[in-house]
Amino acid sequence: MESHSNQHKTEDTKVPSLHYVTPCFLSEALSRSTGFQTYMKLENLQPCGSFKIRGIGYFCQKAKENGAKKFVCSSGGNAGMAAAYAARKLNMPILILLPKTSPSFVADILKREGAEVEIFGESFDEANFRSLEIAKEKGFTHIHAFDHPDVWEGHSSLITEAAEQLNKKPDVIVTCVGGGGLLIGITEGMKKVGWEDVPVVAMETKGADCYNKAIEKGQLVTLPAITSIAKCLGALTAAKTALELYKDFKILSVVVDDKEAANACLQFLADERMMVEASCGATLAAIYSNVIRKLQEGGKLGGIRSALVIVCGGKLVTLDLLQTWKEQFSL
Ligand SMILES: Cc1ncc(COP(=O)(O)O)c(C=O)c1O
């Protein structure tokens, strides 16, 4: 059943949004681990299995209202899936360029959504470069996976929604960072509901930690390659706006290793009976690897009565993958 209770205003109409209103539950198991009330915002229940549809759906709707004729993008991950879904819902054509390295099942999923899929180049960077060229040459609208104000605006609904559901301000928000679109969207939402003073724990995995490195250096850093299992966090360079959030928000950037992310996915499956992907495992490692407690002990976080954890996605995971991690990391 599709929920269209979320709406965004255009100039003179209200357009139903493409994402669902997701549940925001108190997790008994996570609360037992943390010792305080721990709420989960279940973005893994979105139509394409991740929060991405919030921002990309909003971007595409707005672009269509402004006369876009065709979309082009180059993501084979959750952003690409959300883009293909949004295009189908909006009756818009979309071209998605995937590199040769992309597994064939990704192309199959995107084609099933009605997207035109072209294989181009050896890496996502090459495919992305070409998709930008095509946008310019043919006048298509390019969809950026994380670095666009409309994407952030769409993601902000995650927090405005949670504020209504929780009816109180949490003492900490826990999320993960890839290129930073989710984090920026969260802070946009925090501004709207008066939560600017809530600290945000921003999790990454080693080998996909361009944000943490940028914060340490005080400037954007481009990783040579993504070596983590959390491919979804695999932006080589974070969005500049994400780096600048430090001025106005208390962002605590923390890096865990792949083993901790994989362990968190397995623990969460045992605790909540939900399969989530490695990026979400990075978020949940804040709890299962006691990151929050360590931040408190280190004086970086104060007393906490409640936390809001963003369960960002559960599409890019399978039982086989969890089993592989179990063996690979001796879990
Ligand atoms: C499930 C999931 N979580 C987190 C992220 C990171 O989001 P962002 O790149 O906006 O920081 C992504 C990015 O694709 C994702 O798919």
C-alpha cells in the first residue's frame, strides 16, 4: 500500500511525494544495548529500500515541474534505483549509464523499472563523466546522487516526519555518511523543527571515509579508491556543504572498520529480524560497537535519554552476502 500523506507544495498545487512515511519505532533490543530509549527510523521500508527516494524523488518531481524532458544518471546503487523508480512514477524517460564493472543484476533491476541502461566505461567515474556530457549535449536533466539542494530538501522530510512521530527532541541522531547528502538533508530537517542543538553522530567505514578525512584536514579529500564493503558510502569526495556543517551543527564523525559494520548487520538481523546493508551497518555499529558510549566517556557527548537512529537502507544485501561476511570476518 502506498502512502501519500507526505506532500510538498509547488507554486499553486500540492503534489503527492514519491516516498512513504516510514515508521519510527522504539527498539527494545537497541535500547537494551544502549541503556537509553533508542528509536529507529525505518528507511529500509521505502519503496526502493532506502531513504534515497526522498531526495531523488523530490528532485525529479521538481525537475519535471520545471520542464525536464528526460533524466540521466550514472548510479547502479540506491540512488540509481530511486531515480529509475521516480522516473517510472512520473512517466518520464531515464537513461542510466553503468560501468562494465557493475553486476548484471543491477542492470536487470533498473530495466525492470523501465530505465534505459547503457554500459559505459571501466569505473563509475567514467560513467558519471559521460552522463554529465550527455546531459549537456542532449539537454537531459542530470541527477546527482547526493550533491544538490533539492536532494537535500527531499531528504529533510526524514526529520520533519520523525519530529511529528516522536513528539520530542532526541538527545542524539545517529546516521552514516557517503557523499554527505543524507547528512545535509538531516541538518536541513533539524533546522525546520528546531533541533539544531542535537548532536549528530556521522558514521563511515574505513576505506569509504572521505568525510572523516576531509574533517581531519579541514578541506575536501579525494580517496584514491573505495576499499570498504560499504559500497554505498563509496563517494570518493564528500559534498562541500557537508564539510561546512561543522560551523552550525555538532557533528561527531566516527570511522569503524568493515568487521564492525558487518557485525552490526548480523546483530540487527538477530535483534530486529531485518536485513540491512553495510552502510546501515556502519550506522548501527555506533550502538553495537559502543561508539556512543565511548563518545560519552571521552566527553564528546553528554547525558542521553533518547537517540534517533536512521536505518538508511536494506536493498543491497542478501543472505548470501551476510553469510560471506560471517566467514570473511569470523563473526
Ligand atoms: C543505504 C545508503 N545509506 C547511506 C548512503 C550515504 O548517503 P550520502 O551519499 O547521501 O551520504 C547511501 C548512498 O547511496 C545509501 O544508499
